Amino acid sequence: MENLQDDLLKIVNRFNNAVVLYCDEFAGMENFVNRFKDRAFNFSGEQSMMMAACGFAARGKMPIIVCSSAKIANAYAQLRDGICIPNLNVKIFAVGDGVRDAEVVGAMPNIRVMVPFGGLRAGLARHDSGYLYGNFEEFGPVYFNFSGVP
Amino acid sequence: MLEKKAAQIRLLALESVYKAGVGNVGNLMSSVEILTALYYGEIFGRKIMKVDPTKPGWSGQDYLILSKVEAAPLQYAVLADLGFFDKSELAFLGRAGSILKEYPSGKAPGVTGTILSKGYGLSFAVGLVLALKMEKKGNKVFVLLSAEELRQGQVWEAIIAAAYHRLDNLIVFVDDPAVEVDVSQPVKIHVGQVQDKFKVFGWDVAQVIDGHNFDQLLSGLDKSFKTVRKPSCIWCHTIAGKGIEFAERKTGYLNAILSEGEMLEILSKFNVSA
């Protein structure tokens, strides 16, 4: 979890319009939340969090949803109808082992699915090649599957 | 003046759903006065909603999010009347290639957010208000919610989140249309006295006994504008199919459109040639 927080800090420092949305269960985010109180938002449920991300995007923000894959699976309808079909600039960090989530999300329109080998840290280490930051610079929804992190 | 405007909007919306061939006349007509009060109403000479037809994406504008997706033709009728787009566009509602869809489409000028299904709008508005708070902007965000949607869990997640984040520039209209009980229709689960539950979650609640009376609607809005550190809910008791005598309170017209004969009757009532 520490690795993920460090990397989120890097991303939020680099992109001024980035905001982080998380669910109650994500209690391991204290360090990040304390540092960026005005840019990290807690939500009571994953379905409302998905649609709230669309609200942020309507104001030109780049919401980064940090949530477990299993919880995101509860909100696939919102992901498809709210984010993928209108093609909004929302990035999703799905942490933990999901059940074939890359395939299911990959079938939705407009969204790109990334499965960085070795998790986010490995992706950022190769940032010179623009592998991961490129996904943030480009407009559109991206789903990062970090199975095995932490 | 507002009554006259409401009649115009009612007719525009009825014509557009009639031409489209799909629509929910009963559900549509119950919200006419709410939308008219929002877009055209004034409190002490100040416009309630700040919108500018010449600048559709203006950052200083107020927002209306339709969680009640079936009311989309109504919002399109208002926006066309205000001059966001030409009234002739209304004839292509729901057609392939048209900017106006049967649901609120973010591609239509003046509409914020694409809401494809019921119950999504309030969560969308919570995100929008949080983004505005982050920018330290005081733009108001209005939401039109139907009482039916309060059966969905996602709406309650958003209600809790709005109270937790103290979103005082979020104002939610709950449209609670009265319908006659029809024994031939399947019984729907009734949501009961939900107004009190909003209060328990930390919302400010204003009751509007007649959701078709502009004085009551404007006084409810005035009350909610004065609320601080709390989101507000304006609970409007309305009548399904209001303004069409034969469709008022009838469940059969809730999710239907008018036939050709009925449409001609309405047009003659409004003194318009077909």
C-alpha cells in the first residue's frame, strides 16, 4: 500500500487537475489523504463514487478512482453508462485480485485496460519511456489492473 | 407570467415527444412547473439559475442535473425556448444522429452530463459540487429526482456523501407525483415518509404542498438558498399528467404518449392550429 501511495503522490504532483476518490474500506490511504486533504474525497459506496467521478470530469478534473477490483465489480453498470459511453477522462486503479476484470472491462466502449507487470511501481520506473504517464496525459478512460499490489 | 411560460413549455415538450413516438407524458407533465421556476423564476429580481444561451459551457453557470431521466424532453424544450438551440431540433428528438436523445445527453448545448439511467444523477451532482467547492466557486447545482428513484441504493449512498461533505450549494427537487391506485397495474413498493429520512441524514428539507404553484416553489427555493453547511431537499407534491385533464393522476399515461386525437384536443385547448 505504501508503494501505491507514493506513486499517487507523484501523479497528483504532476497533474494539477487530478483528484483521488476512494471508498471507506481504503483505510490504508492516510498518508496520502493527510498530504492532499483538498484533493482526496471519501465516498460511502462504490456506485455513487463512479458517478461522482463523472461530475468531477464535467468540471475538467481528472478523477483517479482507487478501489478494490471486487468493489468495482459492483459498479460495472455505472462504469459503462457513466464513464465509458460518454468517454470521460477518468482513471481507475483496481487493486487486488479481480475475477477476470480485465476482460469484462475491456469489452466496454472507449476504455483502455492496462495490466502493468509488477504493479504501478514497475510502470512508474519506466516513466521515461512515457509508458504510464502517457496514459494520464492522454484524454479518455483507462483501467489499471494492479493485481498482486500490495 | 410564469404560468404562461409553463403552458408554452408544456406544449413544446408534448409536441416533441409526440413526434418522437416515445415518451412518458404523465411523468413529464408533473415536473413542468419545477423546471419553469428554475429557468425563468426570480427571487427579489435575481434570476434563480444563472445560464447564458450564448455561452453554453460557461464556467460561472449554474447546473441542472436530471436524475429523473424521463424529464429530458422537458429540459430540451426549456433550452430551445431560451435559445440554446433552434426549436426545430425538437422535432428530431431521439432520432439517429440528433443531438437530442431520450435521456439527458451531455452533447446537447446547455445540458451537463450524460445520465443514461435513473438514480445516477444525484451521485453525478455530488461530484460536480465537490469539484466546484475545490475551485472555491459558489455555483448552484440543482437536481431533479423522482420519488420513485429513492428505492435505489445508489441514491442513498449519494445522500449520505452529500451530507458528509456539507454540500450547501446542492439543491435537490424531489418530484412526488400523485397517481390514482389502479387495480389492474402491478403494485409498486411505496417509499413512504422519506422526507424525515433526509432530515436524519443531515439535510435541510422544505415541503412544497402544491408543486404546481410558483409562489410555493419560489419560497421553497428561497429557504434552501439560506441554508448553510447542509444540502437541501425541496419535496414537491405534484400531480402526474398535470395540465392534461384526461391524463391527470392516471397510471396508464405515466409511461405513454398521446394519440393523434388526444394531441389535436390538446392543441385546440391551447388555441394552436395543428
